[in-house]
Amino acid sequence: MISQKAMAMTTTGDIGITPGYVGPPSSLFLMLCGDIESNPGPSTDELIMELGRSLGTRLDNLSTDLQSLRTTITSMSCQISELTKQLQKIEEDIEDVKSRTKGLEGRVEKMEEEAERQQIINRQDNIVFFGIPEKEGRESEDDCVSIMVKLLNRHDPLRRWKSDDMAKAYRLGKKKRGTDQEASGSDRPRPVLVKFNRGSDKRRLISNRTLRRDLHKANVTMNDDLTVKQRDTLKQLRDDGGVAYYRGTRLVSARRRQAVQDSELAAEQTDRFDGEDPMATTQPSQRVGWQRDDWQQDERSGT
């Protein structure tokens, strides 16, 4: 039943649009029925149009964002391409540096070999004597030369030694003070390095078993003047359980069992005194308390 409010809005005898109403007939019918308000809001068509406009705006914004993203990606691609080129250049530079470094390493290795060879040549006329008593106070080179001349004349009857036979003689390492000796528990004298003017004198002494035996009785041993590299090589071989020594400039090494057999055979074939070390020409005797690494051969001080 149509409400009185709705009937009042119609014209008598004329079923038509109420004057002043703007809208679709369906809305008027509903309004006449009294089921909705006089202003029901936008119609479905208007909502669709509004939604279309909103979606269009959002699509426009999304398109703008996508375009900005494309621009950014393009810029990043250019930067990545440039970085790739720079990285390739750096890799090429690294390879070039590696090549140069390898060449420099080869040159350094050759220089080290040459330096080692020069050291061996400079030391080939040297002998290091161990166990020679050290006097109180400072010992000059002349004092050491005098001590060595007396020692060799006492134990080498084949010739008369003079100070002119030696280019120089001096103690190796720094002299320990009394307190230092007490702290270390060692009063062993420092080794004496002797450089002979004639290589023949050095070779005769180092290979003379009779002289070595007589010196050993006086608790004195002698050894070739080895370089740091030679000493390190010997130490490594001996730590591995072998016996190693230098015969001149040639390295001789063997397993300990084979070395013992060789020494026993050599002892039977010669008149070497009992217990003499077959490698005594190249390493100091352990029985006089000296270890090869106990003195720094490079600290060549005459003090």
C-alpha cells in the first residue's frame, strides 16, 4: 500500500514523474512505495563510472611507476655493464701482475741462489773450531790468531804455523756475562772462526783424521763454515731421522741405519780411533757438549 507521503507527491489523475524529481523511474517507484529514502545516493551506473575513473587513475599511476622502474632498470643495467667492464679490466691487470710477480720470483730465486753461491765461496777457506777455552775480558782478532797458531802447532806436527797463514780469526756470537752464564747453566766457550789464506791449508786440516783425533782428545772439534741455508737443510734432514752432511759443497744424506753400516765399514778399513764420528769432518762432536744450532754463525763479532 502506497504511503500518504508518496501519494502526496503524485499529481491527481496523472501517473507520471513527480515534478522536481530527477532520476530513473525505478527509483521513483521505490520511493513511492516508501521503501527507500528520498535521496538513495548514486546509482549503479554512477558507481561503475566512478570505479572506472578510480581504476583508470590507478592504472595511470601504475604505468608511471612501471616507466620509472624501466628507467631505473635501464640505468642499473648500464652501471652493471660498466662495472663488468671494469671488473674485466681489473682481472686483466691481476693476471698481468701475477705474470710480473712470477717473473720477479724467478729473478729473486736466481739472486738468492747466486747469493748462496757467493756465501759458499766466501766460506770455503774457513774452519769453525769448537771447545777452545776463552780467556777473561775482550779477545781481539790478533788474540784469536795467536791462540789458533799455538793450538795448531801443538797438534799438527807436519808444518810450522804462523799468523800469516790466517787471514783472520775471531769468536762467533756475543760473549755472555757471568750472570747470563749462570742463568743459562752453560759456560761453554764461543766457537772460533778461522779464515786461511790458502785453501789447501784448510782442506788439509779438515780432512786430517790424525789431527782431528788429537784435537778431540783436547775436547776441540772443527767443522766447515756452513751457510744458514746449509744448516737449515741439515737440520731438516736430521729431524726426519736421517744422517746428513756436506762434503765440500755437495750434500750427502742417508737414512740412519745405512749411515751406521757405512760408518762401521769405514771404521774397519781405517785406523780411526774408537767412537769417532764418521761425519766429524762436517759436524761438531756431540761429546764436547756442542750443538750445531747453539751458536749464530751470522753474528760474526770479535767480542
